[in-house]
Amino acid sequence: METIVIIVFLAGYLAITLEHNLKIDKLIPALAMMAILWAIIALAHLDVFEVNAQLKELEPTHIDEILLHHLGKTAEILVFLLGAMTIVEIIDYFDGFATIKGYIKTRSKRKLLWIFSILAFILSAIIDNLTATIVLVTILQKVIRDRNTRLWFAGLIIINANAGGAWSPIGDVTTTMLWIAEKVEAGSLVTRVLVPSIFCTIVPTLIASRFKVFSGEIETDLEGSIEAPKSKFGPTMLYLGLGSIVFVPFFKTITHLPPYVGMMLSLAIVATFAEIYSNAKFSISSAIDEDHHESAHHSPVHTALTKIELPSILFFLGILLAVAALESLGYLFNYAESLNEAIPQTDIVVMLLGVGSAVIDNVPLVAASMGMFSEPMDHPLWHFIAYSAGTGGSMLIIGSAAGVVAMGMEKIDFFWYLRKIAWLALAGFLAGAIVFILMRDFMF
């Protein structure tokens, strides 16, 4: 029966990896895999266990109890993500991200590269790397006419957005998973992963800034290409929305409540101001804009809820509960024991995990690692996993959500990225990993 379980999981995993080749959304195999695995466990009356982190052993439990336990842990992540996604969509409803375009005043390609890199690094830590990439590539398309130049900028945005998301508990789904599962504490994650992530950004950006493609000035009229926000409330909603998301880790620290509670409070605050502003008069451009034509007559919160990435939520539901099935059967725990015996050096294992995240979705990889290892909260292992899984995906354009969305928006060729950008991502990844290890061994 163990063979059947592994085959089902690998088949589902392969279908997720080949999403673009099969033309099947990855949520479908994820949900099917999850349902089939738990059905096998139930029909075959397989023993299920819960990992005791303190004793480092498996404790027998009942299937209903363990399934409800994993569903509760998964729901915490999904509710948190729903709140964050809704806040981001409310900001976009008021065209708040157009405010960021005002920071772009230079024509120098080299200066623009650093501006976009810094914006990607900071924004992704607040609104997650996927959304930050969408916002910045959209701005990029309005600023730079030459497509070849835009491709290089987009490649560096992917690297820096992933680096920025790795050190923040709200910057990437994987760091959010580790934070909500109480594997890492927000303050220690920032303290120990921020500097390695900065090196992961600086090294490839510094190398790329010496390339000929980033010399000279861009051929565009910046003032003509940068549109003003379509709503006068855009800047206010941008700062309010970003501030409310940043508030969540502080709320958890003060109240010791799960992060999704703080996110719901933040959403309530942002939604309140959104409703108030929606009753005020919009600018003429907003009233005639196609995207805002209907939403001007309806609740901005309801409009935002219709635009959130529900397929992503269902994918996370499927993959997290599928991995939970393997964890409950004790397979991940036993696999970790075998892996530690085969490769005693944990740093190598974690770095291989980072390289693997370039090929395989990092969400299930991190979910699996949470079941494989039983180290206590804030152990350096979890911080290194957060860094590696978050930044390793940059080595292939299909290795991260940021890469996939940039690939779609700019029609970036897989092999072009492999030839031009992958080695820069690898250089940044290795630089950050070395810095992390040095800091861990000599500072903490």
C-alpha cells in the first residue's frame, strides 16, 4: 500500500510540475491527489501518526482527529492569504500602486535598475513577491520601450522580489507557512535572514549593472508614460493598506493570537476606509475608466473579493493536505531520518532544497520539510529553509510564482532566462547562503 501512496503522490506532483505542458491548472492535480491519498488511508485503514517534536517520535492517533488537525493548520494559512490578497486588491481598486510610479525620475538605465531592484526587494516583503512582480513589470512596460531591455529588467525583478520575500513572514507563502506553523518567530526571521537576502539582491544586481545593456539612458518620455492615479484616494489607500499588512506581525507579538486574526483586523480597517472613500466622488477619469465603471457603483470590498486568486488558494489547500497525508503516515519523518544518515551535513540538504525549488514548487517542498524535521521553533534550520526555498526558485523562470507571472506578462523565453539570468540568480543564492552560514556560526 505504501507503494500505491507514493505513486499517487509522485503522479500528482509531476502533473503540477508540468502544468504548462499539460495545459491543466495545477489546482486540479493538487486537489485530486489530496482526496485520493486520504481516501486510500481511510479505505485501507492505514495507521496515522502525529509527530512529537519534543520526543522526536510518532504518536498514533485517529484519522478524523489528524485530518481535522491538518485542516485547521491549513485553514490558518488560507484565511491569512485571503485577507492579504483582498487588501492588495482594494489598494488596486483605488489605483494606489500608481503612486509608486512617482518615484521614477531618472532616465539612466543603471539607476533605474537599482530603483526597480530596491522597490522589488521592499515591496515583496510587504505585499508578497508575486504581487510586487506584477506591479513592477506593469510599471516597467510604461517606462521602457525596448523589449530586450525590459526582459533584462524583468529578470532582475524576479531575483530581487524572491529575495525580498524570503526574509519577511508576509513576503512569501513559504515564509508565511513557517511563521504560522510556529517554526519561526517574525523578529528572528527578519534578524537572521534579512542580511543574507540583501546579499542575494546586491550581488546579481551589482554584476548586472556592469552589463552593456544597462548603460546609457532609456528612450522614453517618463512624464508622458507615467499616468496619474485614477483615484485621488490612491496614495492614502496604498499607505494604509501596506501599513495594515505590516501591522500583523506586531499584533501577533502583542496578543499571541494566530496571524490570521490580525490580518482580519487589518482587512476590516482597510475595508472601512475603502467603503467611506467609495461613497465620495471619484475623479472623472475614474468614472469613465473601464476597470472602474461598474465597481464605482458597488462595494470596493466585494469587487476586490471577486479578483483574488482563488485558484491559488485551492492549490494550497490541495498540496498542503496532500503533504499532510504523507506526514500522517510517518513517511516524511522516516525519510528525514534516512536523509540525515545519507547526508549528515544539514546545510547541504537545505541548499539542495533551494535548488530543487527551482524545478518543483517551493510550497510542497517547504510543507514536506516541516514534516521531515522536528527541530524546535527558531532553530537556524528553519531560517535557512526560509531563505533557500524563497530565493532558490529564481534559478529557473518557472521556479517561482514571480517568475511565472513575469514570463506571462513579458513572454520571456525559458531558455533565454536560463542563459542570461539563471547564473546571476545562482550567484545571489550562493552569496546569501554563505553569509547566512557565517552569521549563524559566528554571530548567533
